Amino acid sequence: MTVPAPPLTPLRLAIAQAGPGVLVFLVSGRPGLAWQGRQALPADGLAPWSGTAWRLSADGPAFGAALAQALLPPALQAALASAGGGPLLLLLDDSLAQVPWELAQVGGQALDDCFVASRLVLTEGTCTAADGATPDRTLPTDAGAVPLCQFGDAAAAEAAGRAGQPALALPAAAGAGAAHAALRRALAE
């Protein structure tokens, strides 16, 4: 009798801008696989990779390979290539949502071919906690759904949670070290 392998836990890849011209990456979610790094944007920024640029490419795999080479650090590419597939959750800063990250080629395959990819995009928005605190960001949801609010401090997020408002504590304007630590904590939960 064959025992089925346990399902893979979701791999989480957070991508955010850490100031002009720098991307920050954080990978977590799988035992033995955690990675954090930075990558400078190319001189032409995100423009060649944003929006419908991929549709204008005559060669989709070449576009994905060039996207990965330009925007993903080599160590991240290696980590993703060796992750073994399964679910992948891309946590994206709203300024990066127009980039087709799923098309990036790692290990000779598009992320969307190696993984079951999904996105969660942090966007600017408004929602108010019961105590009147206004969050720094609101995660988008389907029409009529309760939004997930991002607060700059844990106390405000906890107060929102006690009032029935889904919330995440993640410093929006903190230094890179504090933001990385907060992302690591949030992704570990």
C-alpha cells in the first residue's frame, strides 16, 4: 500500500519596494526554506515588465527569462527552482502588481508552470477600526467582503481584531530592518 505524500505547505514570496530603485524579497512558509534579499531595479525600472508588455513579446519564455534576470536576485531564483512546486502565494506591494511575476522563468520554467500561484496585493485604502484608528493600507477583497487592514502598530491591529475587523500589523513607514522583521512575523503566522 502506498502512503500519499503530505501536501506541500504554501510557499510565500513577498515583494515590496524599499525606496526608489530597490526591491525587497522575503521567502518563507516551507521547512528549511527561508530567504531574504534586495535587488536594485534596472536603469529603466519596471516599465519594460509592467502592464501588457508581456503580450507584445514574440517569445513568452524569453520574456519570462529576461524578467527573472532583471528583477529576481540569482539566490532567489535558485531557491524557487529548488522549492519543489506546490502552492505559491505572491504578496505584492501595489506598485508591483502590474508586473507579471508568474511568468518569471526559474529553472527553465515559468513560476506559473512550477507552482499553483496566487496573489495578495497590498493597496492604499481606507477602513476604520472600532476605536477610530485608520489603517495604513487595506488589502483588496471581493465586493461586499470585509477588508483586511494593515496598521502600523500591533496595538491598533489587535484592537481592530477584537472588534471583528481582520487586521495585520506591519509598519508602513518603518526602516528596512523593522519592515523585514514585521514581514517575517506576518508571513510566519
